[in-house]
Amino acid sequence: MDKDQLYEKVNNYTKYKLVEMLIEKHKDKSLNNLNAIENLADDVLDILTICGLKFYGEMSNVFKEKD
């Protein structure tokens, strides 16, 4: 898999997980106060962490510098 394909795969997976979380946790909530916005931000960071960990190993192999 080349870099562009990997970027696309990571992007699609991350977008899917963010949309899934927003639908499950925030579809009936309004963002009209600071607490709701902070909760959403925390949820987004959690998803980004999960996605980053999922692809960390795969990406490190693709971007490993050749000696």
C-alpha cells in the first residue's frame, strides 16, 4: 500500500468513526453551552486517539526511513 492509499484509508476510517460517534452520542443534543461543546471536543479527541493507535503500526512501516 502506498502513502496516498494509506492516507485515504486513515481519512475514511477516521471520518466514519467520528460520524458514528456523533450519531450515537450527540444527535439529539444541542451545543448551546460550554459543557456540551467540551464534551463533544473530548469525544472527538477520544476518536482521534483510537484511530491514531489503530494505524500507528501500519503507518510506521510505510514511513520507516531506509538506512
